Amino acid sequence: MTEKLSDTARKTTLQPLLENGWSMVEGRDAITKSYTFGDFVEAMGFMTRAALWAEKWNHHPEWFNVYNRVEVTLSTHDVGGLSALDTKLARKFDGLVA
Ligand SMILES: C[C@H](O)[C@H](O)[C@H]1CNC2=NC(N)=NC(=O)C2=N1
């Protein structure tokens, strides 16, 4: 059962992401990050790899692409806010570009 992130988890798992380029979306319990790549093909390569993890974990991003930029927003629709699945997917996405 997916649950909203606890206050403790927000300190231990959300805070490091907020210090690594992620930020809270205004007016929502969601996080967002903009990734910039060398060109469109690199951006699509990231999206393709990210999509496979999203599907594997049955947890899907909201995202927007223009040319070499991918804006990702993560939130858990089933609970109306952030859950551990969002921080897990955010760490995976950061790992894909590291
Ligand atoms: C039925 C299906 O398992 C759910 O709708 C899953 C799919 N992917 C999801 N993705 C996200 N971001 N939040 C969800 O609550 C969610 N729920």
C-alpha cells in the first residue's frame, strides 16, 4: 500500500533531492527537475531509459520535452502527493544522467 511520505522520510530521502536540483512544485505536493542534454537524441535516450524504469516500477512521470530539455514532475496520483515511489524514481533518473 502506497502512503504519503512521512515527515521523517521527507528529511532523509526528500531533502537530499532538493539539494540536488529538484524543487517543490508551488501549490502541489510534487517535485520537479529540468534536465538539459547535448541534443534531442540524448534527451530522447534519457526518456526512453527512464520510461523503462517507470514502467517496471508502475510509477509514471509527468514530463515535457523540447529539443534537448526534459522537465520532469513526480507525484503519486493514487495518494494525492509525494510517496516513496517518487523519491525512488527521482534517484533513479538522477543516476541515469550521472
Ligand atoms: C493503476 C495503476 O497501477 C496506477 O494508476 C499507477 C500507475 N502509475 C502511477 N504513476 C504515478 N505517478 N502515480 C500513481 O499514482 C500511479 N499509479
